[in-house]
Amino acid sequence: MGSTVVVGVPVPGAAEVARRIRRGTTGAVEHVSQVLAAIGQTQADIAAWAYVDHRGALDEARHADSLRATGARLGPLHGVAIGVKDVLPVAGMPMRAGSRALTGEPDAQDAAAVARLRAAGAIIVGKTTTHELASGQGDPGTRGPRHPDRHPGGSSVGSAVAVAAGTVGATLGTDTTGSIRNPSAAQGVVGFKPSHGAVGTPGLLHFSPTLDVIGPIGSTVADCRLLFEVLAGIAGAPAARPVRRPVLAVSTPAPSGTPAFRAALDRALGRLDDAGVVLVEHPGPSYAMGMTAALVLSLVEGVEQHAERLRERGGDYLPETRRLIAAGCLLDRADMEAARRAAARIREELAVVRAATGADAIVGLALPGPQPLLVEAETSLTAPADQGAMSAGIAHLSTANLTGAPAVTVPIGLAEGHPVGLHLLGLGTDLELLDAAAAVERVLA
């Protein structure tokens, strides 16, 4: 086991920092300085950041403090430092997306999601690492702070590790077939994948427009809700409904997991039951079909998204990324139509669960077990899942992308020293799911 990386004083969550800045108990300069110090303390070990704008972040922090001193109206993220996955343009910062195929020239303008964060007062402190072009391929060098000898998850790996290591209170990631929730679960933080279309994607370097979603990663559900409300243009929205006991559907049979992870899930469900959360058993959706259909869509659209760049700079792509994209060339319109039919069928299955149980979400393990050792990790989608293949980490996470449903992973503790994430596949709205996740978090924190 590799040595654990620890920040001296972890940066508080984004929601807590926002409260402190509004109250005047913390200044933006003080907060951003802590973030920059934490990055400097850990970057050599965890490499979560692809680019850090030290001067620009401090300049913005000084401006944020001066605005507050004048009594100006403050946005919900005023003075809060945020990291952004390096597939989203940030004005004045380079975008490399973990690939030599991009020029790395500073972008002229923000992606729409980044612009919303700035309008709410956020300070974009830098760009977080990703596997090449958010494909899950290659090794950006990022290592988890708890188990640096194991695969840290992907492809929003830097965004999850940056939060888990305590260097920043919240980040933006993207999720095509689980890329927010996979590393968040592996690193013991909260990762929220909004419903498709809830957050605008203009500017995003897409892999699959049908599946790609921009969403937040944070220390708590409150961090993710705060960022989501800003991203969706509903900042300050009330709770989705009066506070009540969540209803969670437990899939039967349950998705596979190691004995230790299954035991952690059983303990969590027992605690939720004792706390009055309503648990109902119901046959889960067709996860295997969902993963296959999502992969078909992503591979075909991956070819479309990368065809021109491959013609111009194909030699700059990693060989494994080229092979992944090339797999999409083996698929045709009939495959796409079959995948879309599968999506429609699984949406119907989710609607049946909702109607039959009144559940807010389907609950299960976010990941089936510990991440594989780096020396054994296999990113080929065709490798057996028990060999640590990438497919093991997206087996049921991709169902949310295929159907457009919201989904979230909430940490529920450790199993044999490894973080365990509780996955909630939403059956209603984004805010309903976040309300349910917050209730789960209160019980299991």
C-alpha cells in the first residue's frame, strides 16, 4: 500500500466557505491562499491539477473582498475557489484535456457552465486533470490521497482527487458513463450527475453529446447542491418538497460486489432503516443492457467528435484512445437504433419502479469493490470485469447517462480501508434526488 497524502488543514466544503465569506468570518483572499497552499503541499504527490492560476485567483480574491467591503450584493458562490475539469474552457487558461492532440493555447472565453459559476461569484483557481479527452484512457499521473498505488477512477479523476485531498471545496467534472461518480466513489467524496439537459454544455469538449453531462463534485451533498443550483440557473431554490422520509428502492437481485463492500452496503441500509428511511425491494432495471447501449452510443459519437482532429493530429493521440474511438467505426445506424430502443425500454422500467414503489431513487453500490492496483488496471472494455477492467466501474453507473436520469454517489465509510460509495439513481427530479441524498448523508455521516 502506498503512503497516504494528508493536507495539514483541509479546505472546507464550498457551502461552508460560502457561508463564512457571507458572514465575514473568512475573507476570499484568506480562503484562496489556503487553497493555493494546499495545492502546493500535495501536487507533487497527487498531481490533481493540470493548471493553477495563482496570480489570477488571488487578484480575483482581492476584488471579491473589496466588493464585500462596499456592501455589494453577493452571489451564492462569492469568493469560493472552484476547480474545473480540463475539458471545459476557462478564459485565459490552457485546455489540454490530458492530450498532446490539443494545442494548449489559452481559451478566449469560458464554457457556459464556467460562466455561470463566475457570475455567481466563484473564483476559478485552475484546471483539474483528466484521462485523455475524457476517454478513460491513458494515465494523467493523478493519484488518490488514500491509496496512491491504486487506480484513482476516471475520467473526472483530478476533480475528485482535488476534493478528496482537501485542496479545494468543490470542482466541476463531466460524466459520460459514470465519470463523475466513479472517481468520487473511489475517493470517498460526493459526486452528482444531473439529469440530461439540466446544465448547459456549450463549450464542452464532448465525447458523446447524447450522454455527456456537466456536474459537481464536493465534500458534501450541500456542496453539490449549491453548485448545481448555480449551474442550472435555480440558485436559492427551495427544497423540492416538504421534509419527509426518503423512499429508496433496493434492487433485487442486488448488483454484484465484494463481500466487504456488500457488508458495508448492508450496514448502511440497516442504519437507514433504523432511522426511518423507507426501503422497498423491487427488480432493478436492465443494467447490463444499459451499459451496452451506452457504450454503443458513446463509441459512435466518439468517432463523430474526433474524426477531424484524428485526421489532423492522429499521431498525437494515445494508441489506446485511438483504438477505443476506432471501435466506434465497427458500429452502424442499426446499432444506434437498437441502443436508443434500449434507452426507451429502461426509462419505462424506471417509471415502473417509481409508480410501483413511490421511490425517490434506486439504491446500491456505486462501485463493486476496491479500485484495482495501478499495475493491474485494465482500461480495455472487453477485459473481464474481475480483472479490474474499466467496465466493472461503469456496469450500472452508465444507466443514468443512457436514460438521462440524475444520479449521485454518497460516501458511506470504509471497507477494509477502501472508500465505499452509495449510489442513488434518481427516479424524479434533480432536486428531489439531492433532497434524498442529503437525508441519507445525515443518517450515515
